[in-house]
Amino acid sequence: MKATKKILAITLVLVMTALCFASCGKKNDVWKTTEDGKVILEIGFTGPLTGEYANYGISVRDGAKLAVEEINAKGGVNGFELKLLEADSGGSGEKAVQGYGKLIDDGMKVSLGGTLSGENKDIVAAAKNDGLLILTPSASALDSIGEPNAFRLCFNDPQQGEIAANTIKNKNLATKVAILYDNGNDYCVGNVDTFKTKAAALGITIVTEQTYTESTNTDFTTQLTAIKNSGAELVFFPIYAADAAKILRQAAQMSLDIEWFGADGLDGLIEKCGDNVADAEGVLLLTPFYADSQEGVAKTFVDAYKAKYGKTPDQFAADAYDCIYTIVAALTKGGLNADNVVTMSIEDFNAKMIAAMTQIEVTGATGTMKWTADGETVKEPMILKIVNGKTVVVD
């Protein structure tokens, strides 16, 4: 009798476990609806909302949120109401993957991946068998996508390194260049590797290569002294704005008179410099977004962002804003609407969204863009220069 009860208990556990795998693993098959019957399309965001890189995650979240609210205010799209789900990674790849899993459980149908390259790479690997569209606004490391369902809206790091070398050569900015970067950061390393290769091909001499790490990013005296003694005419520093502000402060204190050229990680540098914004005077940076634009989607976006958040958006906010409108374009191109998605499998929905990505063209705040089959965006960059505490476009 006791043996029979034990067998029945084990059988019941096995059945319940099987049911859990059958249902829990398919949570995002369920389409929720609003009170007035609209189907909800849940878009998941994962990024650092706390920690050292929180400014990037907050910008991405706020840019995406603005686009979602704009679209919903106009009645949604194709019968859908959009909803933004969020998970704080704290800048950790492990937490990013945990956040992604939670968003899947909460019903996410499309993912904005990770904000930072490392966390996006971890998410893409973890999501390999899920098949849903991942469109990261800002993960720029070359290997941070790498799966057929993963796309990015920003330039990748090698693209930026090559563009930077070409710009320095074509505009006769320098023939002797120093490099300063965090050699433990995928974003920085990706930029530098391609920059060095392209610079060598163009006859640009790298006179010194200086590095630091996340644990040594407070005192740059040694690196700046080496640069000062190298005869460099320009420093290429494809790093994040927080580090750049500290470097420029120390360079000013050392009276290091030299040109500075960075990539899109410098977006937000003016704010990071604060009262010492004069330190950033003349700094050049690559970006697809110009916050002072007086025309097109960029102006519409900036005006709306300022009205909602009381501040000027950076490129990361603009990228996320464009991601939401890209998702809308993919829905339309894929022929997806609130009536037909509830009768199709999530696999079919995913396949249609992914296929649409290489067939659409989107004009957004960061320019007019298309996507290749390997997930890369095709659009034109701009070179900005910081002048009197503001950025201006360099022709």
C-alpha cells in the first residue's frame, strides 16, 4: 500500500514537471490583451539602470519608452498596443541573462537585447534556441550579435575604427597618432584593432599605444606622460564618456595640448565633464546622431525627449527610439497584425519578424538605415566637434 502511494506520488511529480516544461517554456506564446481588446506586443529591454554604466541603460530605456508612448498615443500599430518590459542588468552579463529569462517569462515577444556589448553577447548566446528577434540599440562589439535572429541598430566597432582612420587621413588631422583605451573592454578593443590595421594601410604612424583597465581608470598620469613625450599630434581614444572626462581633466592639468578623436562611446561627454566642460573643447567624435539637428525625425525626437525628460538625449536614447520604430516597420513588412498573430505559432511570428529585417528601410533619428543578413546596419556616420560646450557637425 505504501509502495503504491509512493509510486503514485512519483508519477504525479513527473507529470507535473512535464506539464511545467510544456507550458512554462512557452510562456511567450500567450498574447495578452488590453481591457478594450487590443493585443499587447511586449518588447523587452535589458540594460544597466544602476551601476557605473547606468547612464547608457537609462538613455536606452527612456528613448524606447518615448517611442512606445508615441505609437500608443496614435492608436498603436496594426491593432497592437506596445508595452515596454525592463530588466536591470547592473552592467553584468550574468544579470543580463537572468533579466532576459524573466522577460521571456513575462511574455516578451521581441527583445532589445543588451545595452552593453558583453551583456548582449551573453543574451544572444542564451537566447539561441528561443528564436525571437533581438535588436540591440547599442551593443557594438563585432561578436555581440552573431546569430541569425540578432541585429544591431548602431555601428559595430570595426566600422567605427575604420571610419576614424579614414577621417584622420582624409581631413589631414594627423600623421602621428597615439592610442589610449581600456584593453579589458570589448568596445574599445574592437575599435582599436581595426583602427590600427586601417591606419597602417593609410600611412598613419601609431607612435604610442597606452592602455588601462576598469580597476586602474582613476590615474592616467603614466599614460598621458607617455603620450606627451611621443610626439603624437592626435589621440584616438574610443572609450566611454565617464573615463574620457577623467582623462581630459588630467590632460588639462598637465597642459597636454593635443587633438582628441573618439567614437560613439563619447556621447554624453559634455555632461560627464560638468563644470570642466572646457576640457572637452575641440574633441571630435563619431556618431550617427546630432542632437542639435533642426530637421527631420532627429528634431522631432529631440523636442519630444526634452519635453518628457527635461534634458537633451544622447545617441543611445536615439538608437533605442529608432529600434522601436524599426520593430513597427518589421511588423508591417511581415504582414503581422493583432488578428493573425493570435492564431500562429510564436515560431512563425519570430520567423516573419526576422525575415522582414533585411527587407525594410527606416528613417529615424539616427539616419536612414537598412540591415544586412548578418545583422549589421547600413547608414551614414557624422563627425561632431565639441565647441563652446556644444557639439557641431564637421563637414
